[in-house]
Amino acid sequence: MISTIVSKEQANYEWIDVFEPSVTDLETLKEKYNLNQASIKDSLEPEHLPKIEEFDNYTFIILRMVSSTFKDNSDNIGEITDRLTIFYGADFVITLHKKNVDFIHKMKLLDFRSTKLKDTKHLANYITTAALATFEKILPKISTKLDEYEESVFLARQKKLVLKHVYFIKRQIDVVRKVIILYKEIVEHFHANQKRNVYSRDLKDLFLRTNTLYDNLSENTSQLLNIYFNISSNHTNEIMRILTIFSVFFMPITFVAGVYGMNFKNMPELEWYYGYPIAIAIMLGISLSIYYWFKRKGWL
């Protein structure tokens, strides 16, 4: 569905927004604005990563932003992010998207004759900044969850569900980091030496800040996973230590019981009147000796 958000009567350019673009819509835009077929093809790929290409009469940009249907168990780029495509030339801007974009609806109320939206490049810069900002907005939510899972790792007994949740967070962070890294070329396009302004500087600052914060989150998540596996390993080692202690206690006792359980005819101890209590005393003596030996070594 093609709709006009800004006409040339409102500004010195027009902004065409296309929601759920069809092949017919794209063909119409291609003919009217002389768009390259390669750009049209790329704009139809649902999981295309961010990119920028400059043509003779327009610039083509693919952005990704946090999906409106983002869920806790999302773990791939199609579930975590939505695609937003921009074509902008000297006197037109075209945006294409398959899902509703909240900030585009809010932008309809802006003054398109203001400095920050005075031309198509400024508008494209504004849209790119809004798309990148969606990744910053979900940072508090991810950080809060990570803190909760960290507490569970250290304090909760049941940790298997925590591992599953931390895995999804790690996947989400890895996907977002990959997307943000690919924003670098787009940011540099708007912040080139001859084109710098306060708005492109805001975009650059947002990119650097978001990239740094997600790098920190990625490091924290990796550390939490390492701590989880170390705790699990220590727990396993503790179980093995206890089983080993039991084995050390019972092996000599079992040996004594096994010897006197053979019932050979020529075993003089079997005829002793006090043979049974002596055998029990030997077993207790061995157990006490092992106990005191472990105590001295600090193993108990």
C-alpha cells in the first residue's frame, strides 16, 4: 500500500511510504523514480542485513530495527529485527516495510520545514537514527533479565532453565551486534567530512554508544555462562569427592568382610569364639584410622 507522508507542498521533497509492498507497487516506483532492479530485488529479501549503495540518481539503504513482535525466545535475525528500506534522491524519499513502524507514524506530526528535516538526506539520517535507537531502547530490558539470571545462577538450586534463558539472551545480543556493526558504513555515509552536521553527529554518537553497550553485554553474558559451567563443574566435583570418600571408607571394610566370607575349611579364625567381634573391631579401627587421616589432610 503506497501512501504519501510528505508532499512537495509541505517541503521541498516528497516522502512516499510503502507498507507491505507488492510487486505491482515496486514496479510502479521503479518506473516513476528510475530505481535499479538490483535494489528492488534486495529490498524484497526479508532477512537482508544492513547495507548502503549509492547510484547516480539516488541512495539505497537497508536498515534493521528491533521487531515489533520481539519475544524472549527469539534467536534469529528474522525474529529479533524487522527490515526497513530507504530510497532517497534529490527530491524524494521512499520507505518500504512489511510491518508497522511506530516512529514513522510519529514522524507524521513533525515539521518537515525544520532544519533537521530540511532535505532528503536529513530525513534519511533522521529515519536511520530512529531505527538504530530501537536497539538502545531494549537494553534496559536485557540488562534487567541478565541481572535476574545472574542472581539465579549464584543462589538458585535449579539452574537448567536459567541456562536456556541465558542462551536466548546471548543469541539476541550476538544478532544485534552483527546488525549494529553493519550500520557503520551507513553512519559514515551521513557523517562524511563534507556532510557533517549536528544531526549526523547524533547518529554517530548513538552508533558508538550502542555498539559499546552491546559489546559490554556480550562480555557479561559470556562471563555468566562461564560462571554457570564452573559452578556446575564444581558441583559435579563435589559429588565425586563425596562418592570417593565413601569408596575409601568401604573398600577396606569390604575386603575384610570378603576374606572372612570365603568360608574355607582351613581358616583358623573362623573357629575363634571372639572372631566376629574382633572382625567388627578391625573394621571400625580401619574406618577411624581413615577418618583421622582425612581430617589431618583437611579433606573432610
